[in-house]
Amino acid sequence: MESTKITVSTLVNDSLENTWKYFNAPEHIVQWNAASDDWHTTFSTVDLQVGGKFNSRMEAKDGSFGFDFEGIYEVVDLNSRIVYGLEDGRKVEIVFDAKENGTLVTETFDAETENPVELQRGGWQAIMDNFKKHVESL
């Protein structure tokens, strides 16, 4: 069965190299990886190489809920593209594209079946928006 693909993106007003670095560095991930102000990422690990694993612990700030967002890198093209697989078999592709006025980051992912597509798109877009705000505040 073909899964639904969802795409979100943001144009970051910074260099391709910096955008890549801030997107993949655990000390930065914990600062931007949340879909809303009442959530946060308490820790992050990244082994950015093919076969390497990543894990970001995402939790509600009130402690009511949390989960590990983790997967394995399948493609890592420096400053260009990342593909990873999630534990449930879904795939995510992230493309970094240098533009005149910054770096376009585009994420395409397989939708999961528990939540409506629009809710998933909104959550992932909110995280991308937080990433943009974080990078542009540095």
C-alpha cells in the first residue's frame, strides 16, 4: 500500500553550511525541536552517517506525555540531503538547497495513520518554523 507523503519547508536566512550544522547538532536540536511552546526536546543524540542512529526525546513540559523520535540514517549527502527510516518503517527525506537569500529546507515524510494528515503537516511545519526562528536568532 502506497503511503501518503507530506511535505513541509522553510527558507532559512543563513548559509547552507550553517543551516546543515544547526539542523543536525544535538545541542541545537534541543533548542528548536518542538511543535508548540508546551513541548520540548529534553535530549538528542545524532550519529550522522549511513547506518547511524538518532534519537530525540520529546516531552510535554508538564510531564504528562513524552516519546522518543528515533531512526536510522540511510542517506547522508553533506550539506545536501538526508534520508532516514523511522522505527515504524516510515521514511523521511530532507533536502537542503542553497538559494540567493538563504537555504531552503524541505522535508518530505510518510504520514502515519493515527492522526489526520493536516494535523501531521501542521506539527512538522511548526517544528520547521521553530528551526528557522532558532537559526535566525543566532
